[in-house]
Amino acid sequence: MFIRGVRPTGRTFSRAFSTAGKTKSKRQFGTIGAAVAVGVISYTAYQQGQRTMPVQCESKKEDADVASFSPAKEKIQSHPEMRQKMESLIRRKQKEIIAKMEEIDGKKFFLDEWTREDGNGGGITGVIEDGNVIEKGGCNISIVNGILPAAGVAKMKSNHESLKNASTNPDGSVPFWVCGLSLIMHPKNPMAPTVHLNYRYFETQNADGTPQAWWFGGGSDLTPYYVFEEDCKEFHQDLKDACDRSSKDYYPKFKKWCDEYFYNKHRNEARGIGGIFFDDLDDRNPLEIYQFVEDSFNAFLKSYPSILNRRINMPYTEKQREWQLIRRGRYVEFNLVHDRGTAFGLQTPGARIESILVSLPLYASWRYNHHPEEGSEEEKLIKTLKETKEWV
């Protein structure tokens, strides 16, 4: 069974940017459910700690602010300019990431800029298909605001401790603001791994527009088709370094969270070799978490291009290409069966389906009862995915 995947789309929010020509399209992101669930909660709900999707923003001149804050013991207030900082950060990182991918691939991304019909936000979806290196990829941002209805507030309260004490309007609704960047890259060469990344920031607001409940979420994970320990260690080491600059507790905690979330339960195997995953993060001054998110972006920009350049020119056989497509089938299974953000988005009226499904590869394959040969490199991958491994 061989399937041509979905055309340009952009996962949960809308995303991406490209140095290619701009195409502007006014689109309705839909209800807050689509914006928050598809865009921000897009991974939502890993039971016992369900999650949202990541984001961030920043400007160099404000870096000095971070050192002037120390974690508070009681409820920590968000920074009054965090919305602007996060939006600035995701816009800048989108440009940097796409520029780097275009440098490696040689082909420009297609840019789809969209605006909600109600005027409350929008985003940029950047997509590359049939590139020289990247077979299918998306790098997308969205910035959305609106009113979270009472039902949405109730659902999110079960997943986000910081929202439980948030005041609401008489009808139980609450104003919200969210922004995030999400990306996925599926290379052509089976020796090069697929990568996923997402960072976001979410906050509810008081009547005067000041921040109320708030949190950061996100992470990045690697899905190889052939195991090169050098690549796995480099990817994890750069993420660990980013975590350690903020807290020595972050990496072991967020790695475990990632291993547990990106798991194909029906196959009894992980989707890939993991990375980090976190949500509802508000344990310290927001400027410090903001810096952690930026460091995590930079970890991706350091490790993935390095890994990609090391693998994209390696020779491969038709059999290895077939294995890649089979494994991509498992990737699709996770996204459509287990990723609750994807499921919620697909069920949300008015959601941008193209953006939700941008994570899917251009090609995937399913073969009946397929098992790799004993002692093969393909079997090595399966064994790796069936056990939790500490790469660094």
C-alpha cells in the first residue's frame, strides 16, 4: 500500500514563512477551539498531564531583564510585554529556520499568510515539497486572540493548574491570547531523520487586557529511519545544554515526558528517539522560561542542520527507501491515532485542515505483517524504539 500524502498543510496553528514570494489569503482559523486546541493545545492531553503547544518571542536588548528576576515562591505574574516578546521571537526564528533549510535544500519555501475573518489574529504557513533535500516540510507560526468559551475553560482547567483560579466573565468565558511556532521536516534520504519542533505561549487576560493565567509549552523530537548514535547523541546533547542553562531538572523531566507522549501504544514502540516535551510551564519568572525557549530553538538550529548535512548525500538502496516509507506509515499512525491535538483540530468547525495536516509526509507505505530481517539495521531501529535509552 503506497500513499501520496496530503498537500501543503501546516499542523496545529498556521505557520511558516519563506523567502519566496508571499501569497496572502484571508482565512478563518475558526473558533477559539481551533485556535487554542489546534494551535495551542495541539498535542493536548497526555493523560495525567495533558499538554498544549509551544511558543516564544524576544529581543536582544531585553536579555538583561532576565537576570534581574528570580523565581517567586507564590503565584508568578507574567511579564506585561511577554506577548510582544513571544510574537517577535517566533517571527524571527521562523525566518532563521526557513533560511537555514533553504540554504541546505536550494529550493524556496512557499508562503501562505492568513488572517482570521474576525480580525483576531492570523499566521504564516511555510511549506516545501519535492525539494532537493526535504521531500515535505512545514515551518509555521500563528498569533491568535479571542474569547475562550465556558466549555473550553472547563476543559482546559483539568489540564492546566494555572487556569483553575482564573477569573471569568459572567458567562464563564475568558479572553485569551496565544502564539506559537511549529515545524516538521521529512527528508528524502532514508539516512536523514525526520524532525518535529513546536514552542508556544498561552495566556488568559483580565478585563483590562493584563495577563492572568499563563504558561509556555513545547519541545522537539527526532525520528530516524536508521540509527546513527552520533546523530541521536548530538540532538539530545544540544537540548540538554539548553535545558541545563535554565534548570538541571528540566532535561530528565522533559525527556521522560517526551518518551511517554510520542509513543505508538498500538505498536508498542516509540515514534522516534525522543527529545524534550513540556507544557503548562510557569514555575519561574516568565522571562527566564522565555530564555529557555529561545535556547531550545537555538539547540535545534545547531543540531538538526548538522545532522542533515551529514546524511543527505549518503547512498541508499530501493530497499532502504521502502523501509523509510514503512516507518513514515508509523509516523502517520501516531499523528492520526494518538496525537490528541490533531484529533481535536480535525473535529473543530472552521479549523484550517491544511495547517493541521502539514505534519504528514508526502509519501508513506503500509505492508501487511512486515518484519525486518534479524540482525539488520532495520531491526536495530525497532529494538531501539522498544526500549527507553539515555543518549547523554
